[in-house]
Amino acid sequence: MTSDISGIDPSVPPSGTGCVECDDVGGWWFHLRRCAQCGHIGCCDSSPAKHASAHYEATGHPVMRSFEPGERWFYNFATNEMYEAGPELEPPVSHPADQPSPGPTGRVPADWARTLRG
């Protein structure tokens, strides 16, 4: 994958350290994804709210990158393709290492594993 692919702007920083919509309503997430076009941080499809997919549906921004520490993969919603790596994006490239997954601290229910979507 190269940075000239439509849907990627390496110069845009992430919108924060957690899922924007979950933070707005006091929700929680399993893993985080970053829009490679606008930097929006949303929760993954295993999370209760699936905000990363909802962001794609609402905006048409097709490419997401994992926002988990140590992960560099990209996913293209429009083509259903996964890429092991891609262009370097504006830092930070993941949520803080001390932020747990699932997260954030204090909002994850004790039975969180039973509520994951598959």
C-alpha cells in the first residue's frame, strides 16, 4: 500500500486517544481503529458500538489503521482488503501503551467478554 491511495492522508493526526463517540457517551471499546484520511478514532467491529465501521458508512473514508500498540496493519472497507503495513501516519500511531484493551479504565463492564460482537 502506498500513500497515494485514495483515502489516506499521512499528515493528519489522530482525533484523540480513544473512540470519539464512546467517549462522548461514556461507552467502552475492545480495540481502536484510526481513519487514515481524517484521523477519526473509532472502536472496532468487536466492540459494542462499532464506531469505526459507522464512520466509514457516514463519511465514505475507506481506509482504517489499527490504533493498537505494536500493530501497523491497514484495512480498506471499500475493497475488503487488509494490508500488513502502509505509509507512516502522523504520530501518535497508537493509543497510549498504559491504556488497557478493552478500555478505557473504569468503563469496561466485568462481563465485557460476553458482550463482544463477532
